[in-house]
Amino acid sequence: MGGGQAPDTWLRRIVTVRSFEFGEPLDGELVEVNDRGVVLRVTAYRADDGRGDDSEIEAGETEPVLHFAPWNTLRLLTVTEDDLREPQEEREAESRAAEEYPSTAGGNLDSPDLVRLDDFGGEINEHWQEARGRTVLDKNGGEVGTVEELYVWKEPSTVHLIKVSGAEGSFLIPVHAVTSVDDQGVKLETARSKVTDSPEYDSDEVPDDETRRAAFDYYGYPDPLDLGG
């Protein structure tokens, strides 16, 4: 199924997603459907980074992370054939998850899960490592500004927000609006005017929860930090 819709009965079911963003099908629990896309809870495999930090999840172990897939990248969304869980089992699993992993909504007033790239001790995806200073281009190829800062979500080691600065000021953009990152620049799925009309962000500090949520709300994306991820 595609076209920006999915039955409500599929929520909390295991679904399969085929997207233009990745070649292989992706299986995960469907946790949210909205007019922008779908959010899946998927299992990420932790590779050995050689640091040997016993306080972190060890190499070879898995951990759940949230993945947002916009409708405009989806080719297929369907319930996985081997999803045989009964409704009662799903409710019990959901209850246990709520107790073990409470939502961050309403808490974390200083966004402790976010850090500046220089303050992050782990590794992020290679294409982001040299992104600061690169040109940011809108969906039409027009220049918006340059990447001034990256704010990293520590737990899954992923870029969550980018700070873009240009002639009109500095702005926060959710990583979900980024379609590609390469030597030519950081490309967005939105227009330049959408960025320059957004609230300015001149602070050098990590965005607090209110500012972070406002940025995601402005662009119409769900914020995985507030989905209990």
C-alpha cells in the first residue's frame, strides 16, 4: 500500500517497507502514521567500534530505534506475513514497553539526549562527518545557507537537527527534511522560503525541548524523541 495511507488496524503490527532511500526491505513495528509518512520501531545492530566501553551496549547486541519514512519515498507498505502476534500479546508488550521506556514528552527540559557534534563521543554516519560548512540547497537547487552545527541524538548515534546559517539568519531544520548529503552539499525536500520563514535560532546552545519540538512541528514531522524512542 502507498499513496499516504495505512489502516489504523496496522498500528503496532509488524510491517514491511520498501523505500527509494534503501534497497532492501525494512521490517519494523508501525508506531505512527501521519500525513508526512510513517514511523517504524526497528532493530539496529551495534557493530564493534573498538572502544570497548562496557557501559554501552556491546558489539553484536541489538537495540530498538525509530525510523521515519516519508510518503514520497515509499514504494510499498504492507503487513509482514509472519506477524502472528495476538492482540492481547500486543497490549501486554505495549504496557511493558511503556513502563521500561517512558516517553520523553513533557520531560527532559534541556534535551539531554541531544549534543553538539563536537561533544559527541561516538561516531555518526560517514556522510555527516564533514557536513559542517557545506552548502545547503533547497528542493529547486537554490542556495539556502551553510551547515553551521549538527545536533546528534546520542542513543542511536544519529544527526537529529541541523543548524543552517545564511544571509537571512540561522535556522533549525529536522534531519527528516534532508534528502541527500554529499560533496555538492546538503539537499532539502523543502523550498528555501520555508526555511527562511521559520523561527530564527541564534543560540550556540543545544536546543531545548520547546525549541526542538517547535522545529519539528513547523516542518510537519513527528519527533522520534517524543515517541519514546
